[in-house]
Amino acid sequence: MYSDISVQIVSLVYIIIFSIVYFSKRKYNFLESRVYKLILLFTIITLLLDITSAYLIEGNTKYIMFSYITVKFYYMSLFTFIILFVSYILLNRTDVKYDTYTDVFNKSILGKVWIIIAIILGLAMIVLPVEYSTMPVKYYGMGPIFVYALAIIGSLVLTLL
């Protein structure tokens, strides 16, 4: 019944092992390192929410509202992961090393634009609907389309840079 989530479970195990190894090593306190830590954290959160939402949708139809909230949090987490990933790549593309997000916002036009876009898109993502169907679990609606479009646009921008 839950065979569709086996890839997510294996991915979760690998990312947990990778995180344990990463967090056990000495790291420098650059902004890039802090963003990378957030990326690892949101990867784990996103996978857990994906597994939980699929389990709730397939297994329990009596908790429809809880299923919807879990799916919504899953897409918000995926959205945050994409924003952090693009931010991490942009931070590594610059020659200037920033110490805080405030430095990026004050000193970088690209950083200012990206932070403002992320806030606006995040607020829009909160209100966009996310729907799902069962057997097999499929997500659809404006929320998923919005997240996937953001990922494609972010990939294109990073490719052009």
C-alpha cells in the first residue's frame, strides 16, 4: 500500500547519515555554512512531511483536515528549500563573504532583490491551494505548480549566471 514512499524513506536515511557526518566536523561560521545547515535541516523536514502526508492520505481518510495541513506544510518546506538552495548558490558565486543576512540585504542589489522576491513568493505560497488525490497519492493545484515553476525559474537563473 505504501510502496510509493520507499524512495523517500531511503533518501531520508541517507540524508540523516550525511547530516550526522557533516555536523560532527568542524565548520567555519560563514553565512554560506549557516545556509547549508538550513538546507540540510529543510531536506530532512521536507522528506518527513512527504512521508507523513502520503501515509495520512493513503491510510486515514478520516483525518482530511490534518492531511491537508501536512500537504500544505510539505509544499511550504519544499518552497523554503528551493529559496535556500538558490540563495546558497548565489552566495557562493560572489567574491564578497557576508557575515549576516542583513549584510547581504544592505550591500548587495542581487541579495536585496532575492530576499524581497522570496518574501513575496512565500506569502503567496501560503494562500495558494494545494489539492491531492488518493490511490496513488497525487498532488495538484496552484501551490504545487507554483513551487515547480519557482524551481524551474531558479534553475534557469542559476544556469544563466
